[in-house]
Amino acid sequence: MAVKKNVQCSIVIKVQTGTTTTGKASYTSRSFGDINPEISDDNVLSIGQKLAGLQKYDLGSVNREDTAEIAQA
């Protein structure tokens, strides 16, 4: 049976930093790590939106990235 070990979570916000030569939006990602993996998705969204409010650029999206090592039990 497989088990998860070393679970890590980070919040990634994507902010619009400008436009390309073709007029499409250009984005940059900002990552905030060491987030408790037990946090709910609603809280991730709320925190991401608040962090975006501190940024110079407009928010494009809020993402959650979870990683874990899978090992034999």
C-alpha cells in the first residue's frame, strides 16, 4: 500500500504584468510556500486574493500546488 510523505503546499498567484506585441495579456507567477497542507481551497482562494491586493499588478488567477512523496507502507 502506498502512503504520502513530506506533503507540501504552496499558493501561486498569477498577475498580469503587461501585454505582448500581439495584444495578449502577459503574466508572471508569484509563489508563496510553506502553507499548511490541511488548508481548505476556500482559504487558499481568500489568501491568494489578499496577497494579490498587495501586488502592483492585477490578479489573473490563484492556484494551489500540492506535492508529496509517495512511498511503500
